Amino acid sequence: MNILVINCGSSSIKYQLIDMRDEKIVTKGVVDRVGLEGSVIEQKTPGMDKVVIKESMEDHRVALKYLLKALVDEEYGAINSMDEIYAVGHRVVHGGEKFASSVVIDEEVMKVIEDCVELAPLHNPPNIMGIEACQELMPETPMVAVFDTAFHQTMTPESYMYAIPYKYYEKYGIRRYGFHGTSHKYVTVRTAELLEKDQKDLNIINCHLGNGSSLCGVKHGESRETNMGFTPLAGLPMGTRSGNIDPAIITFLMEKEDITFEEVNHILNKESGVLGISGLSSDFRDLELAEEDGNERAKLALDLFIKGVKKYIGAYMATMGEEVDAIVFTAGIGENSAYLRERICDGLESMGIELDKSKNDIRGKEAIISKDTSKVKVMVVPTNEELMIARDTLKLTK
Ligand code: AMP
């Protein structure tokens, strides 16, 4: 029983076909440069050579047509026909306040996703294009939307409201929504399994640290705090995103540099974060190497990031109001960088967090990396958003 998971970005489509009988990947791939010159599909099927398909793909519909063709191709396809796709799960970035869980897509759902374009102008439009193209190409196949924001809908108002006039929440829905919800949910479910605890009894602080980063305070298995906000620009300094800054900097810069809001927006989203501080790279691997070579600005960028993570761990320990079972690391940095995990945990011993340096010497696999004496466990749990999407899709369409 195969579920196709589709993640449409503005110029890319990531996809995975998962056999839900054993939750194994049948094939996966990425379409790059959709709508641009040099569009290409790269598909990897376990046990087969990577397939590269270069075709002109002027929009998401054409790209999905080639993608589906690649899935069933006689020579290199992973399945024999489209009938072998039971349902499609779409990643949708913003579901506003309407969706606290995944839903089967119908006209009403599409309308709400469209209403949320205002809240996620860069992300929801390509998601919509992907859904519409799939509906056209596979009209009989059920489709499910899985929202990045849904997991955080359990937050209470004192965690999601901003202290600006209340009318702007009522008028425009300005509040903290939080993102990476599918990842935070997967990690929560998996951590409960690994610790052999009921999810309802699980309190963790989940550190999703990648190109985009967010922490989530999970109490009784539900999201109660997250540091991403109204948009994914908030929280920690990220690869190229500033994270939280004094909002007055925006108008100050506009005036001093004589630049528009769009230009400031570009600076904060694309030229800031660890790239902006280091002037070198948004990739944490480059920064670790540069720091080793004595590059002061690379060191400063990492120091800022590390201090940010520590501060949020401290804040969420304080607001949890109960014992925290574990600090969990996930995503590109969280799963792979023993160095950054060690530096983040360094100095948190007074909060009952004791990292075991030798256990921490791992990459990309599930493990408890704290000392046996540590009151709060430290764990690595690689995320799997695609599997979470596929599970929800199966659950809703079975
Ligand atoms: P993600 O957005 O989850 O795919 O994470 C991507 C980011 O993870 C990259 O930009 C890298 O900075 C970071 N990353 C991946 N592997 C490592 C590693 N071994 N050490 C440090 N950072 C890493």
C-alpha cells in the first residue's frame, strides 16, 4: 500500500513513495528548478542507479506530470502503474488556526489553505499548485494535507499571543503559529516509543536544528511552546534568517539605508543569521571548519547560535512546570554535529543535563547521549517528516 508524499517548494518538489506495509521507501526524488531553465528530476530507488531526467518544466503541473511518469517508467520506474499509489499526502506549510491536525482535501479545505496564503505568501502558493496539479493528474486518488502549523495548535494564548493591540489578532490573525510541526510531532511520537512512555506522559524539549531551526516545548505529548512565530523568521539565528531581533531595527534600517520594506525583508530572510554574522556561509559545517582555522566571525556566528539554543532550553525548562524527560536533538545539525550538541549542553549541568561525551560521538542515529546519572536525558532522534505525512495520509484515507 503505497503513499506518495509531496513537498512543493517555490521551485522544487521533493517526493517519496512509501510502502506503508513496512514503512520502507519505495523510491524518492527531487525535482529542481521548476519554472526555471535547467529543470531536472533526480530519482533514487533502493537497489537501482540514480536516475536523472532533464526536461523543460515550466510549472508545477508539468513537473508533476514528469515526476509521475518517472515513478511508473518501464525502464527505471519503481511501480508498474499509478493504481499502485493509494493516496497522496501533501505538506502544507500554513493551516492557520483552522487545522489542528491533518485533513482529507476537499473544496472547503482548499479554500482555507488559500485564505492562509496571506500568512505564508512564499510557502502556501506552491503547496496549492502541487495539490491542484495532483488532483488534475490523479483525479481518483485521495489527497491529504499535513500542516507544519497543526502540531502547535495546542499552545495556549499566553504562549501564542503577541503583546500588540488585540484587535490585530482578531483582524488579521497575528499570533505565533510555529512551524516544523510535522518534525516536532514525529520526534515526540518516536521519543515516547524509545523511552517506553505513553505520549501523554512525555515532557521534552525538542531542538530541531537545521538550515531552519526551532525549539518546541512538548508537555504531556503536546506542543506548548515554540520559538518560531507568526512566520518562520522568528526565534534562533538560522542559516540565513535573523531570528528574533528588536523590531525597531527594521524602521531604523529603512531610514538609514533608504531601503524599502521588501529590501529589509530580504536582508532578514536571506542575508542574516549565521551567514550574515560570519560573512562566510550559512552551512554549519563550513563554520565549524572556519572556527577551527581561527576565523573569529565564524566563531561568533556559532557562539550566537549556541547561546540562543541554551536560552530557549532554559526558558522551556522554566515554563514546563514539570520534570523534563529529555532534550532531543534532530534535523541536519541536531542529528549530525556532535560538536554543537556538546557546546549546547556545556554548562547546563545545574539544570540536570549531563552529556556523555563518548555517547555523543554519533551521527544520524537514534541514541541516548547523556550520562546514566543525568536527571534529564539527552537524545538524538533523526526526524522523518515524510513518514509522518504518509502515516497521517494512510490513517485518514484507509
Ligand atoms: P536540514 O535543514 O535539516 O536539512 O539541515 C541542513 C543543515 O545541517 C546544513 O545547512 C548544515 O549546516 C547542517 N549540517 C549537516 N551535517 C552537519 C554536520 N555534520 N555538522 C554540522 N552541521 C551539519
